[in-house]
Amino acid sequence: MCDRDHFEDHRKELEGLGLMTRRQSGMLLGGLAVAMLLPQTSGAAGAASVIESEVAIKTPDGTCDAYFVHPASGTAPGILFWPDIFGLRPALRQMGKRLAEQGYSVLVVNSYYRSKKAPVAPTGPAGTPFKDVMPLFQTLSAQTDRIDTQAFVAWLDQQPSVAKNRKIGTQGYCMGGTSALRATAAAPERIGAAASFHGYKLVTADPDSAHTLAATTKASLLIAISANDDKGAPEEKNVLKETFAKANVPAEIEVYAGPHGWCLPDFPIYNAQEAERAWSRLLALYSKALA
């Protein structure tokens, strides 16, 4: 939970980073209160029984702490889940569990394991200043995404609950959306689908830009762009569409009404209606691409 002072600091940071307008910030307190009262997303009717565990994954750069959740019986497609800038935390575990209940073996990683074990933002997005996590974010790169993807995919393929005859999916939020797209090129033989939600700088001039790397694969893509990110970089969606169409990469690219962070239930700008719409498109992507 956050108090009003934390909220005000967070609001100013979001506005300063261009992730929120003053009009949007005026609606935040009400939206935050709604988000905190949301029911648990897991345990829905028809949901599969799942097994949860905290795991440690060795990589060339150290040991990554992560959350792994999968159906209690049988095998299921593996999913590599990349957090946003605030890292692995209860809200993302909740999202991973909800996905596992739909029939997937989900690995939610701590992207910052080289620097610190999770949680790196104990008070969550509502109470953690961006300046506290920016140094951690700045340790990540296309190279760390490549190293981690290969280690995480190899780990998933060692798990009895992961179907070896079905492709793996990957998804990410904010900076994690960038990682998800880069991951397709790091393990093209295994990753069959990638989803980015309010992704951070998917298009750059660098040769290892997320959109450039993803265009070298045949993974099916879902790219959900926030309204204010689109306003700040209106050509990005067009570059994405043109790049993937030229490469014959199947991609669903859409601008959503929610502001940056709208998909995450513990984020102050959570938009339940748009988040559920994005979630339904994620399930549709996996249902088709990982069949």
C-alpha cells in the first residue's frame, strides 16, 4: 500500500518521465483505490490446479531467483515472463499463476539477479521512487537479454511440466517487453510467440533494437502500446508494422486506451478493462502460436 505522500512523489516522477499527463494524474487516487480492491485473478471457474515454487537458475553471470508455476498434472507450453522496471513481486506472481491456471508452465524471473535478489522494490510501484530502481535497469542490455534467454529456455526445457513438442512463449511489461522481443532472436528454435505490453523503446537505430531482432525470427507477436507512449512516439507503431510485414512476421500491433503501466494490477495507472482486453489477446496468441 502507499500513503498520499508516496503517491504524490510517484505522480511527479511519472509526469516528469512523460508517462502521465496532468489530467491522468488527477484520476490516479480513485484508480489506485480500485486496483487495491481488485479480487485475486487466480482461482477462476475452470482454472487448472497448479504447483508453485521459488527456483534458482544458474546462468553464465550468476544465479537467478525466479517464481515457477505450472499445472499440477501433465505437460504444458513453457512461458518466459519478464517483469517491468519494478521487478519480480507479488503482483507478477499473481499474473503468472493466473496464466498457469490456463494451461501454461510459467517462469517469472528476477531480471536484476546480477545485482540483487527480489524484491528490489519492496513497496511496489506505488511506493518506490523510480530513482531507486533506475540503476538496476541500467545494468541490463541486449547482451544480458540474450544470455538470460538462453539460460532460462534451457532451464524450462529441463522441467517435466514443460511440453518439449510445443513452442515456448514469452511476454514482458515496460522494459520486459523489450526483453521479450529480443528473446525471440536469442532462442528462435524454441520461442514461437512473444508479447510486449507498454514496451520500452522497442524501436531504436541500434542493430540490436528489439524490433530488428524480432524481425529475424518467425515468432508470432503481440505488441500492445499505451496511449501516451504512442503520443510521444507516434511513428513507432508504423515502423513496427512495416518492419514485421516486410519480414513476414505475424504481428498484432495496437494502441490501447490505457496509459503506460495499465496492465499491471499494482501499478497506480492500472486500467482493468483495457488490461483484461490485452490479457484476452495474449491468451489468443498463445492458443494459436503454441498449439
